[in-house]
Amino acid sequence: MNLSNTVQLLIEYRYLILIPLAIIEGPIVAFIAGTLASLGYFNIYVLSVFFFIRDVGMDSLFYSVGYFGTRTALAQRLLRKLHVTEQNLDGIRLLWEHHPMSTMFIGKISFGLGSTFVFIAGTVKMRFATFFKYGSIVAATQYWTLLALGYFFGNSFGGNISNILSNIEYLIAGISIVVMIYYFVSWRLRRRLLNEAEGEEEVQEK
């Protein structure tokens, strides 16, 4: 996603373009929208509600696919994407049951795989009330933090759109570094989660 083009689209079309962009790339769009909110292009409270509903809604959709469509081609492709096999699926189910908050958190921040982790919660038939509770906590924490950081970034450049656009290269560089760190950390956490799933399964078998 080109950040300069995204900023221009959000400035020109505002809420009309926010919905499709947020579906494609929620976290980055949330940060940019928070930045523009500091300049008056968006209402920060409306953004908070919008991104919360967006995240919980998409999570509920993937949960439903996992719950009702475990044997479909889409379901099997998502499992392969995460390298989840029938052998460690029981272990992941135990993680969702015994450590729902940490599993939800690690799953949601896993770069490009958050929807797959959520799908697995449905696959292992996690109670929807429990899933919704922890998913809501993580969604609020994740997106409200991104909006706050974006808002702070906008104010730090004097609350002027020309200043922000002239310093967009710093924003791009900063996001690039954060994404690389984020990807590495999420990869390590994802591997740790799968290893814990295998450990949970071994304990259960004993």
C-alpha cells in the first residue's frame, strides 16, 4: 500500500474511502486516519468506534467460517497457511481453552495471519462468548493505540497537512522499521504458540 496515495485518498474522500481501505489494511489505515484526525479530517471518537466494529466484525466472520466450514477448501487452505496439521490442532484447542487471552493476543498481532488464528478458534469450537470477550479487549487495545499514535504524530508536526506531507518519507521509513520488527516478533511468537500447542497435546496424551 502506497502511503502517499492512501493519505491523498483519505483526505479527498474521507469516510467514503475509509471502509474499503480499512478492510484491506486495517492497522496502517488506522494510524494514518488517526494522523488526519488531528487535523480535523476525521472525528477520533468515530474512528475508535469504526475500527473496533470493523475488527470485531471481521473476526466474527472468520470465526464463523471456522465453526461451520471446517472441511471446506477455504478452511483447509487457511490451516495450511499457518502450518497447522491434524496432529497439533488438538494442542491449539487446549491453548484456546487454557490461555485464551494470550492466545488471542499472539494470534491477532501475527503479521498477515491474524484472521487464520481467529478461524482456528472457530474450528476448535471455542465458545463464542469467550472468543468475543477477549477479541474485543485485543481489538480495542490494538486499534485505539494505533489511532492515538497517529494523532500524536499529526500534532508533532504542528497540525498542518503540508508539514505532514512534506515529512511523509519519515513516516514511511518509521513504518517500514516497525513492520520489520513487528514481523520478526510475531514470527517468533507464532512459533512459540505452535510449540506450546504441541506441548499441551503431549501433556493431554499423558
